[in-house]
Amino acid sequence: MKSLMQFATQVLAECGDLCGGINTSRDLETITTRLKSEGESFLTISLPAFAKDLERALDDECVDPNMFAGFGFHGKLPKFLGGFLDLIFDRRNGFLLGGKFVDINRQSIPFGANARLEQIAAIQAVRQICLMFAKINRACTEDRMAAAFEQYIQVEKELRASDKQWGADEHFVLQFRSAVTASLLEFVLDH
């Protein structure tokens, strides 16, 4: 985990430098604290979820208060990676700075060349920071596996109740579920 932290520290600092010298010390503090309390799942699950919310906010052209779960807000934007986000969105209202990137004919809409380049660099930086650990393949913790199986069992119960309500062919449904369960178990045991 120490080497992952060193790598994150280096990438965070370089991204800050590339985006006009953004101070990333608080972001580093957040990563360090959450890595200690949550483990590698902060890097492999929470940060990629942050990037996904960023992409959704870009599509929506604003940050919704329900986005970026698990991260504190200052104004309408998350505090985490705030220096980068301030180049992308307006902290006062959460709206995308400069409006849409392209119009209906896929032509660029002017926003000021330097401002748009800074905005694009900030988007790339946030994505780099948040997605660089997304593909790390580590075994899940016992608690995470137990929670996943609990959720699976709960969904199975709900599906069975729904099948009975709608009068589905019980024999077909049971065969299908058995095949899916066997495949899932095989996958889990292999990984």
C-alpha cells in the first residue's frame, strides 16, 4: 500500500502543477486519511465512483447535490480535488463554467481559449487521479463479500416473490437461476 500512496502523491502533485500550480495538500491529506480508514477500496472503488460522478456532472452541465457521495462539499462542489473542480464548475451554483463544450453540430463554443484549455486539463487531471487505480484486481474483504452475498440473496427473494405475483413458469425460472448461481459461484471461487 505504501507504493500506491507514493504513486498517488506523485500523480496528484504533477496534476496540480500541470493545472497552474493547484495546491493539492488537502487532497493528499484526504487520500491518506481515507486510505488508512477504508483501505485500498478507497482507491479502487471510491475514487472511480468520483470520476463517474464527474462525467455525469459534465453531461448534465452541473453538479447535483446527490453526486459525489461520501465527499464533503464547500458551496456546490466537493472539497476533494476542489482546486481542479473550480476550473470546471462554478462553486457558487455548481454549473459548468462556459457552458457546453460543443454545439449541436459538434462545433466548439467559445469560452476563452485559455480558460477552456485549463478546464480540459482539470478534467483530465481529475480523471487521471480518480481512475488510475480502477483496474487494480485485488481480492475483496470478507465483509464486502458477505455484503454482496446478502444483497444477492435479498434480490433472489424479491425476484421469487415477483415471479409468483406474475405467474412465471416456475420450472424455467428455477433452471435459469440455478445456472446463473452456478456461474456466479464458479467466478467467485476462481477469483
